[in-house]
Amino acid sequence: MKRLPFYFWVSLALASCQGGKEAVNQALPVIDMNEDYPEKEIVLQDIADISYIPLETNDEFLFDGSVEVVTDQYVITKGHRGNDVCFFSRQGKALNRIHRVGNGPGEYKDIGSIDVNPANGELYLKEMNRQQIHVYSLDGKFKHSFTFPEGKRMSRMCLFSPDYLIAEQESKVPDDQDANFYPYLLVSTRDGHLDSLDYVQKRNILVKLIVNAENHSYAYLLEPSLIRNGSRFYIDNPDSDTLFAMNPDRTLEPLLVRTPSHSDEGNKYGLFLRGAAGAYFFLTKQPMEVPMNSIESLDLKSEEWLYDCRTQEVCRYLLKNKDDASKRVEGIMFFCYPEDCGLAVLKSEDLMDAYEAGQLNGELKEIAAGLKADDNPVLMLIHFKK
């Protein structure tokens, strides 16, 4: 398999020379995993511009999943139960829908990832379990499919450039054993040909979920290591202890480093990037071993940290929306959204309760006044300031 050039901005000093690693790390901002960072309440409107998108509701467009893509023209959702792809306008008007569940040409069993290519007007749908990507036009017409060899297990996928999709490849090597594999696959949007970036992941870093310690029964949680913000990409493989930005020429620029190292004896925590937008990195301090009572009551016991690139300050953040005094803002998602944007889904029943309690203001109050309990949610698009 051909591998495309992927040269490190620091000439691989971070990986090949301990002295070089220390020299580079000393010049980088450091996140101290043992620090008790202060808690800070932040009003979203102080650090971001907010817009609301009420999704139109009808019998064919019922939201029961996630918002996968937001472009200048579209909001695209996937359904978890119905396995459908719904297109809405940026104002929330229902436009068209793809529902092709089955085993025939252009049909899928389930939906893993979705993204669109504005350059050629195509939508790419990667199945969750079968190693196939189906290609459709933006009006829902099937064009063709790509099928991948056995052993190529890909997780989250998105558009890398007009010519390539990028996906994380799952390694079968157990946690904390030598992996030395290429975690990022490039998929040609023209013919599905596979390439990989010349970035080698040395070890698998997995969160261990302890099902039954006495019986040595465990499950493992694979954290995404490729984060996208608009046209920018970040690599956050914990085995390197470093957060990198990927430049347009595919070189890597180190941005942050953690201490102590993940590989240090006695280390109990992983540091994972959840999102990057505006002047901020959204980070999670995650215990690497977590008791698991049940999926429904799983508590990962994590801390959410915010890093401000301008001031290099770190805090445990609590976000508030001045348009909604009923609760703090949680569950912000980052991926295939516009540059410097995150997105939160506001349930219609929660907004109705807050409206009745007099806890809403401004445009959100006006939107909630016309909602019904079974309506689709209102999306909050958050454009973070630089």
C-alpha cells in the first residue's frame, strides 16, 4: 500500500531522540495532569456568537440521532433507529431524505459516519459494521460504493480534501503493547483507493472499563485521536504526550504537551482532545481504568478542561447560556461543522419547560413559544471567538 509523505515539522525529534523531545517540549505550553485547575463559570456569549436553528418537524423528518454535518447550505442528521439521513437547510427547513436500508446496491445495514464534498456535490456514508462507503449525490441518488479488504477496520471518517476522505484505522493490538501501525487511512473520493499517512502510532492507549475484576472481565473504550475543525485537523494520540496541528502540507506542528508522560509508572489519567474552536481547546482528563456497573449508569469520572490559547490558562469549565437560565450547557459536539464552531442539541420538551418557568430570553424564547412536545430539537450553533 502506497504511503503519502507526512513529514514532522520537528523532523521527528519528538519521537526519535529523548534529548530532542525534552528540548521541544520545554518550548511548548504544558498541561499538568496533577494540577488542581480552578473551576470557572463562563457565559457562552462572552466567548462565542450564538445562532439557533429550529429543525422542521413532519412525519418523514423526525430527529432521533445526531447532527453529523453542518455546511454553508445544509444541516445533515443521521437517525439511530430509522437509519436515515435527513437534509435540512441552514434555517432548519426539511429538504430531502436518504433511506436505503438493505443489502442491495447502494443500500446499507447501519450508519457510522457521514460527510459531504462541496467540490463534487457528493455525500459519503460509511457503514458502522460492514467495511463499505456508499456515495450519493446531495439529492439522494446512489452513485457507487467502495468496499475495503478484510482486516481494514475503520472508525470515524470525514472529508480530508476534495480528493480524499480520512478515517481512523482500528488496531487489533491489545492496550499498552507495541502497535507500530499507521492509524490514519486516506480513501480516494474518485475510486476508493487506500493510502495512509506516514504517522506511526507506537502503542494503543485504551480506557479500561472494569466489568468484573475478580473474573478478569474488561471492556475497552477507544478514544478518537483525529479531531477536525472546519478545514483544520488535529492529532491527539496519547502515546506521544503531544497535541499536534496538521498543516495543509501534512506536516505536524506541536501545540501542547502533557506532564507527567502517559508512559510514566503510576500514571492514572489520559488527556484527550474533544474539540478545537476559536481560541480554545476542549480537553478531557480521563481515568484510564473505570468501574463499569452498566452501560446505562456508566460514569467515566472525567474532568472537562478548557485551554485558552491566548492566555495559556487552563480551567475546569461550566458553560452558561444567557438565553437559558434553566441549566448549564453540556454536550457540545465538534467535528464536521463550520470553522471554529461547536454545536449543542436543545430538546424541545426542555425548552418548553424552561419557557413555562420564565427562564428563557431573546430569540430562544421566541422559538420556544411555538414548540410542541414532539417537535424536533433546536440546534445551537456556537461560533467561538479567536
